[in-house]
Amino acid sequence: MRKKCELQFLRTIKTGKGLMKLVHSLRKIRWKANGRFKGKKRSSLSKAQRQRILEKTNSRCHVCGIKIDLDGFHADHVKTHSSGGAHNESNYLPSCQTCNSYRWHFASEELQIILKLGVWTKGQMLRDTELGLQIANEFVKHEMKVRKRRVSQ
Ligand SMILES: [Zn+2]
């Protein structure tokens, strides 16, 4: 199930232009769809607790909305542990591996800045600016390095 949680489209991209094309096509798909409508150690959750957490979002990642299952989902702290969030059922929402790992331990404000930066950067790509292409190229280089590292491990 973990592989399904990864961004499948990005794995096919090898150039910045390709990434920009993907960003455009994903926006088009969305438009079409819219038109139609460190401290305490974490104790492990029981299967019943995991099931209840998963039901909070009808088996969807609370960040990206991808379908997730009981064995593959991550219990994501709503209030991060590093900012005082408890390790209990009421402070968890289900997420996919990708969203959980990118969310890392960022506080809400940091996440909002990251989200805004990402949205702004995507806007640069959609407007076909030089900066958008430069960012896309650098991002794809970075992603390819990460992929190589994963393959060699
Ligand atoms: Zn997700």
C-alpha cells in the first residue's frame, strides 16, 4: 500500500518542462472535476484505535485525500508532539506516508508558510516564468537524486 501513497505522476518526470507540463495538466484535471461538482515515547495503537482513527476521514489521508488502508496509513498528530500534542486517539488523523513524512514536525505556522511557498512556486510554473522553469529544473534534479538514493539503499 505504501507505494500507492507516493506521487505517481512525479515519478515519470525527468525535466523541468515535464514538471511544468504536469502542473498544467493536473490543474486541468482539477478544473474538469470541479466543473462536475521528542519526549514521551509514543505507545503503539491497538487495531481498534487505528480503525477509529481511519474512520475519522473515511479511509482517506487528511492532507491529500488519497485512499489509505488500515495496514498502510500513518497516525498523524494534529497538534505535533514537539509542540505539546498528546499521543492519543483524539490527536490523530490518518495520513498517507508521503504527507506524513513531508509534514515532519513542522508547527502550523511553518506548514502554512511551506504551503504558501509551494502555491506561489506552482503559480510561477503555471505562468511559464523563467523562475518557474528554473525551480522546476532544480526540483526535478533534487527528486532524481532522492530516487537514486532510494534505489541504491
Ligand atoms: Zn496524503
